[in-house]
Amino acid sequence: MSTGIVTTDLRKTFPARRWQGWRRRHVAPVAAVDGLSLRVPPGQVTGLLGLNGAGKTTTIRILSTLLRPTGGTVTVDGLDVVDHAREVRRRINVISGGERMVYDRLTARENLWYFGQLYDVPRARLRTRVGELLDLVGLTEAAQLPVERYSRGMRQRLVIARGLINDPAYLLLDEPTLGLDAPIAHQLRALIAQLAADGVGVLLTSHYLAEVEQLCRHVYLIARGSLVAQGSPAQLAGQTVRRHTVRLVLSVADPAVTAALRALAARHDAELIVDVDDGGRPRFALRHPEDLVGVVVTAVVQRGATIVGLTVTPPTLEDAILTLTDPAVMAR
Amino acid sequence: MSHALRVVAAEALKQHRRLFGQPLVLFSMLLWPLLTLAATYYTVLPVMESATASQRWPVAADPRRLLAFLAAGALAYTFFFSLVQSAWHFSFERVSGTLEALFLSPANRMALVIGNGAAALTQNAWLFGCFAVAAATAADVLDVAHPGMYVVAALALVVPAVAWGAFLNSLLIFSRDSAFLYTLLDDPLWFVAGVRLPLFALPVWIKAVGVAFPLTSSLVVLRGALLDRADLGDLAGALGWLVVLTVGLFLAASALLRLGEARVQRTGNLQVF
């Protein structure tokens, strides 16, 4: 039964040693994942976000059986990843950015055939599967070339095909579009969405937040190995203190307008940044949980000033990550 | 079991494609062993021509038998050292990132290291093996008790070599300093296993070290079966010891793989030593 990937109070500490004189001595272990509970259901893309060192890659390595947790449990469709590692490996696969994990001297077709054998894909199925995957990632014409002659993008596409060779029920994607050109990254995002629509459970980590907002139905935000927040990308973005940003540029500087905007910011307890743009024109940025564009424009127009530029930026996932993973906020 | 066999075959083919891309590879398959054999022969020949040498070791008196003795040594050494090379190459998979892809898969780890070693054996040794057998037949130096001893000799060479390969692969994939072992198992292996000299000519402590290497006993069987008309009864001791070593090497390989992977899972570091 497909119950998804479920972690409960997951913990991972790494043993640490430090040189003391001529000997390396054990010191306090380093916690990389600390009490993380999450669920990756089938048929949707789930995001795992956090700053560098938050524990995203460690989590993915535990889910994929490359690492053994030091506490808590991980199950894949009810199978414990420690006790049933081999069966779990048949159901999952991992795609990492950085185009490693393929053999340079082998052709794309040979690489896929080889990994198909390791995953025990039935012979007849493997013959068709290799062709399908080469088509899917656009490498059919280059299928007989050694991978060492591939461009970076082509190699990454082959890595993606390798990750799909066993028809995984769950796909763990660790920065899969890292270093890819925009069109190829776009194709990959479409592919991920299609896989989820076909029933594959996908866990995605990415530094490209637009990608996460586009693909993920649910996002877990972690910091220092612990869960900080979770929800849909929109829900997470809405949890931040700094929300809408109103930016406007005036045709000429007017002290009365500047004073009015300062008063308005003080009245609403909003953050106001005043500077000039490249053309030397006055520029204002007002940040507040509510969209203050109406009162801002009214205040400017009432004083007879001319607005030459106006943008309103709604709350973003980036704001949420920066705010929610801020050590000061976490301490509160 | 069928999955394990598929893994062995796939790993062997992969390793072949990774390492054998140019016709120049014939150099390492035939010319290099031949050069080494020639160098050895012409190095020891002047010494063997002395009267005292032939008194202690009658083979030394007959250049044809001496060459056969050294060729058997070179052949067996080619088998075993090709596995050292293969294990050294396998260790690069850790650096290139593909080892992680292997550990992600449900493939039997033992099947992987056996397949890797089997590939090295087949691709590195067959040409020189064929050449050595053809040359020995043409020179009429083979002296075999009965045809079944050819099979015994072949098995005594191949099976322990595969176990040796599995053991080395298991050891070196987790090693950062694999070059050290590569060097350690080159010339010293020649020496302690009696590749160039008969074992009785070696000091006792070297003989004791040599006993731990399967190449030593494989050579005893190979030379005895093919050059000295020895039968199963004559070779029972060496064959029995080869079985012990082979089983021991497979068990050690299995333990190393389990311990290595468990440590990798604990520390997150693919480099164990």
C-alpha cells in the first residue's frame, strides 16, 4: 500500500573528532537532523527548504538508505529504511545536481542499461525503458556517444534518466536543476510535475525558490535540522513579518512628499527605505504586512507629485525562509 | 540469485567498457607480461648457469624448463596483479561519485565486487594465458599426469584469483590511500609468492609471508600440474590450503563490505581508511 515516506522524530548525529596534539580525539557529536517529522505522500511534490547546512541533504541521504538515522524512524510505504533497506532501494531513487553518478566512458545507453541491471528491471522492460528515458530527456541522438563528450546539461539529463530507470515510486531530488540552462531546467520542472501527476511521490530541495513555489504543494522549512514551519508555499510566505513591499519612484524630489511618507510609515509601523534610482530620482520602498499601495499613492498624489514608477511585491517564500530561519526569530 | 548473476555480468561489462577503450590495451595484455618475462629470464639465466645452482635446482640446468617455470610464474602473476589493478581502479569510483550510485541500488554488494574482479581477470589475462599455453605446447615442456589436471590447474588459478579480487575490491573502495596498497602488492608479491624463484630458495620468513597469498599456492599447483606431472594426490596439500584461503578471502570480503557500508552509513564518509 502506498502510504508515502514518513519520518517520525528523525535524528542524525555525526561522530566528530579533533586533533589534540598527535592524536585525534572524539568530541561531542554534531547534530545534523534533530527531531524531524515529515511526510512525502505519493502523487505530489513536497518541498524541503532551508539554508545551507540546515540538514536537507542529510535528510535525503537517510531517506535513500545512504545514511542510518541515530534516532526516530523512517518508513517508505510502511517499510522501515533500516530493516528493509534493500526493498526500499527498489522503490526509490535519487537525483542530485552536479551531474555525477554516471560513467564517463560509457555511452548514455550503456549507463542506463547498467543501472537497469543493478535495479533488476526485467529484461524486456529494460529494453523499452532505456529508449523511453533517452527520448524523455532528449538524448536519443547522442545515445551512442561516450558521456565524456557530453555537455554539462546533457550529463545532467542523463543523471535524471538514471534516477528514473527503476520507475521509482518515490523520487528524492537534491538541487536537480543546479547549473542547468533555463530551457532545460524548465523541461525538468515540467517532467517533475508530470511524474507527480502520474503518482510518483517527489521530495524536492532547491535553492531556486520560484521552482519550489511552482511545483510544491506542501513545503517543510528546516533550520539546524529541525522543522521551523510547514504549509503550502503561499501559507509559508504569509507567515513572515515583512510582507508586501510598495516601491515607487517620483519624477523629482519633494520634501513634503518625503515627510508625508515618513509620517505614514510611522503611523502604520512600516519599514521605509528612501534612496535614489540610477537617474537620480527619489525612490521609496515601504514594507508592511498589509498592502499599503492605496494610502501611499493617495499621500503622494494629494501633494501634487508625479509617480513615474510603482510596483507592489507580495510576500515571497524567500522572505519566509530568511525570516523564519533567522536565529533571533527561532530563539523567540 | 538471478539478480546477483545479472549484477556480476553487468559489472563485468561496465568495467570492461570503462578501462578498455583503445587497441593499445593489447600492450598490457600481452606485450607487458612478455617483456617482464623476458627481463626476468635474462636476469636469472647467468646465475642459473652456475654449477651450484643446477645442483640445488635441476630446472636451472635446462633453459627451456627454466623459461617454462618463469612463464608459469608470469602467467599466474598476471592473473593476480590484474586484480590489484582492477581494485585500484574501482577505488576511483568513490572519488568520481559513482560509488554512491552503486550503494543507492539494491544490487548485492558482493556480486558487484566479484563482477568487477571477474572482468579484470578476463580482460587482462586471457591473451597472455592463451599465448603461454600455446608457447608451452609448441616447446613441448608440458608434462601432465592426465588431461583432468588442466582443469585442476585452471581452477586453482581462476577461483582463488576471483576471491583475491573480491577481497581487494572490498578493501580498496573505502580507501583513500589505495596507491599505497597497489605499490605494496606489486614487486613484493613477485618476491614472496615464488614467481621468479623456487620457494625452497627463499628464506623461511619470506616463505611464511608468501603462504598467506593465494598466488603462492596457485603457482605450486600450476607448475606441479603442468610442468612436473603431479597428480591430485601430490597437490592435495596445496589445493586444500587454496580452498581455505579462497573461503577466507570471500568471508573477509563480505565482512569488509558490511563493516565498510555500516561505517559509511554512520559517518556519512565513504572513505573509511
